[in-house]
Amino acid sequence: MCGIVGYIGHREAYPVLIKGLQRLEYRGYDSAGIALYDGSEINLSKTKGKVADLKSKAEGEISVQGSLGIGHTRWATHGVPNDVNSHPHYSNSGDLVIIHNGIIENYESLKKALIKRGYTFHSDTDTEVLVNLIEEVQKTENVKLGKAVQIALNQVVGAYAIVVFNKKKPDELVVAKLGSPLAIGIGEEEFFIASDASPFIEFTSNAIYLDDEEMAIVRLGKEVKLRKIKDDAIIYPKVQELQMNIEEIEKGGYDHFMLKEIYEQPKAIKDTYRGRFLANEGIIKMAGMDDYLEKFTQAERIIVVACGTSWHAGLVGEYIFEDLARVPVEVEYASEFRYRNPIINEKDVVIAISQSGETADTLAAIKLAKEKGAFVFGICNVVGSSIARATHAGAYTHAGPEIGVASTKAFTTQITVLALLALKIGESKGNISKVELHQYLSELEAIPTKVEKALEANEHVKYIAGEYKDASNCLYLGRGFNFPVALEGALKLKEISYIHAEGYPAAEMKHGPIALIDEQMPVVVIATRKGHYEKVVSNIQEIKSRKGKIIAVVMEGDKQVKDIADHVLEIPETVECLTPLLTTIPLQLLSYHIAVMRDCNVDQPRNLAKSVTVE
């Protein structure tokens, strides 16, 4: 959940670390800190607030010289956000300094044992316990730092990505990973450590991604040495070539990353399906699926596990799979699935969806499903991520980096992959004909152009946002394929504008939510001319008769809803199962503009972080 960055090499570390922390701030932004080694001493500065606050403070209170350093941007778990609880943390001797992303679950028992041995603690964090545990091991076992880290981590229960430095050994950094992402950038006589590759993309295109229970000693002028934490087995690192570029992680002239990513969706959807089908010939080829097609066609059931926006994409997938592939589908919150005793067997296919590929609950659900013999297929955006490595097979969404905490292009690209999977299964099982497959693929091929058309309504959406920016509550209604879009629209509004919002199937309004309707209640209704249209119109009339305000998402040329609704947002025509790729666009824009007008931090909403790598 936090962001960590480290550097050892020939250049000044401070600019690398500060820029790296700015790029990792989507992972946590309630406090930040930095530690630099100037050749004799460690200079540390940390503060409550954002990386910009750290930059101002550090440049005024410490020397920012040195070619070795570590930095951290925090999403608080143990201990409130303040200067003291910010990372990095010293050991009691002041020789060791650490940064940490994750949670040490047994920190209290470890802390009590260390206090008995004379250690004192200044923060409320589990991380300060860990760095002192490492120091105690190093003293009692008389071992080098790398070995001390290994022994200490074998006493730890929890999740971590750590970087540890010993000022008495100023030519190396020790890193380790379990349940939290960690990458090592390999440059020319220099190394970069980070939670993802974005902090070092302009310096090198080569990286090593650590797997769980792996550690590395990164030594200046030497090759990176990897070992297993549990048994000390040597690992020969696999260096991967990075796929992202610097332009993808900059705002590119947009005011916010979220707006940039909304407008990137035509390209992201096209990049996701590019090379995976030939519409004219009615052919779908997906490398991650083709080798395991029989697993899908013979599946008794598909179980989708995901969290947040990915869970909403999975709900859309449920409708598409059951309609086109005729396979029973269950969509589970990964956080609940992992703690149940679910009935899973070898005839089940589990599809795990995650933008980051690092979501802790989803990874735990994958492990559970594999233990019970299910075939697990992953859908994620980040190449080399933990979910990509943990699943039997999978597909990348190719959405490009998503920096805004509120997911946008992740949602539409995940639906794109799910639609291709459903079409492939449906055609293979004979549930849809070759002609029908051609028609669906032709519609999917046209979606990026239609998304561009939907984005042309931005100024109109902005006007509507101005009408409702002061609302306290909002309802979102949809039916069929667009019920999950209602849920997603409500999530977007509440997570970035802090307006309470709820999504419902339109017909469920009469089972409780209609009691909330009055002239102060805006209701967003997805009312395409596909599936249950007349029934949705009836729901709109019921709202209007109670003086509710209607914002309707309709297809171009709609007249019936237009005559009833207070505001109308039009999208181009498409087949029913693909309408979520279009109906979500105006809802993303609406949330964005309302949040901006309310002076909210759109890219970094309070209390949230992009990747939930801890429970």
C-alpha cells in the first residue's frame, strides 16, 4: 500500500528518490520520508503530508548530498500519520535504517521481547520493530546484514517489501519481498529499488521482479544476488525488459491523471484487443486462453474473484458469460472468498481480476482456489505482477499505467478481455454462430471510436456536474448488463467527491430506496434502448412523480426518456452486452467534474491508495 524507492550508484540519489516518490504517491500519501548517506552519516528527513511537503522540509533541514538513499510515501496502517510514524525508521544504534510496505502481524509479541532486551521505541509502527529485530539478530548471531535480514524475516508473520541499509556497510542495500511488490532496476553500475518500475523508467529498461519469499543483496559494482528467505537457496535472477515509457506516467497536459486516463480509454481498449481477434474472419486468438480452452469449455462453473472496480467488471462479465457462453458464473469479493470455506472443485475455472496484479485479498483467493484444484486465470494490467505469476494462465489488459487512484480505463479494458473470453467460449461450445461472432467482434472493434464520441459530451457533463455538486446523496440505477455500471458510477462519485452514493438494480428501488426520493435527491438512471427499456422508463416515471431529479444515460436519438428526464447524456448505439463500455464514460466524467468543483484531490482521494497490498 505504501510506496518505497531506493538508489545506489554514481549519480546524486536525492533527485531520483524525490521524483520516484512523486510517481509512487498513488500508493499512499499521508506522510513521506527520505534517508541519504553522504559518505559518513545518514541524513534523514520525514514529515506528515505529501511528497511536496517532504521536499520543502528536507531541502531546508538536511544535506541532500550522496549517491545512496531510500525513500517512502506512506498509507498508514500501524500508527497515525505523523512525523514520528513516517518512514524511514532507525534501529536503536542508529546504524540501520529501513523502509517497509506491508504489515507485520506479530509485531506486538516481537516488540515485547525486544523491550525486555533493552530496546526502546519512538513510533507506533510495526516497521520500527522489524528494524530493531534485524539489529538484534545481527548482534546476537554475529552475522552480516543480509543474513540478519533473512533470519529476522523467518520470525515475522505478515507481508512486506523492505529495503534495509547499514551505514557501516555503505556499498549495499538489502531488499526482501512477501506479499508486497518490489522491483530492482538494473542500470550501468547503478541500481534502483521501487514498488513498481515508474521511478526508474527513464534510467533503465531492465528490471528484476522479486517473487514472494525472495531477498536480494544489491551491491555497488556487483551483480544482484537473490536468495530464498526460508532455505537460503540461490536464485538466478530473470531480467525483464520494461514495457512502459516516460510519457505514459506523466499528465500530458491534463489537469489530473484521472481525466487523462478517462480520455485514454479509446486507445486502451484498442490496445487490449489488438492482435487478439480478426473481426472480418470471426477469429479470436488469445495466447493465455488457447492452450487451456478445454478448461473453459468443460467448466461446470466460473468463479470471478476481485475487489472494488475489478469486482464491478467481474459482474459485467457474469452477464456476458451467462448470455454468450452459457456457463454458470459466481462473482465473489476476494476479501470474503478467502475467509469462507468455498465449494470449489477441479471442474471450476476461477478468474482473478486486478488492475495492479498485487491485490492481497485476490492473491489469497488465488492460492485457495489452486489448493482446491481449480484452474485459475488472471486478468491484470501490470506485466510481471504477483497475480500474473501466481495464476495458471491469463491475459494482460494493456491499459498502460493507471496512476489515478479511482480506476477508469482498468474497468473498460477488463470488460474488453472478459467479452473476448465469453465470445471465444460461446463460439467453441456452439452457443453462438460464426456469423454472430463476426457481428459481435465488429461491434467490439468499433467501440474505441464510439467511446471517443461519448467523450465529446464532456462540456455538457461539466454543466450537469455544476447543478449537482452540492448534493449530499445520489442514487444510481441500472438493469441487466448496466446494473454493475450503476454500482461503478456510485463508487466513482463517493470515492473522489465524498458524496454518499449507492447503486441499485432499477427494480429494487421499490424495495426500499424509493423512500429517499425527494426534490433534493439526484438519480442517475442508465436507460439504453437495450434490455428492459420500458421497465426502466416506468422506474423513471416513479421517481419523477416523487419530485426526484433524473440524470439519464440514453442512446442517441432517444425521445421517450428525454421527455421525462431533467438531464440526458447520450451514447452511441451498440449491442447490449457491450453497452457498459459506453455507459460508464459519462458517469466517470460526471464524478470527475463534481469532485473538481468540490475542490477534492481527484487523483489522491483521502484515506485511499491505488493498490491494496495489505488486509
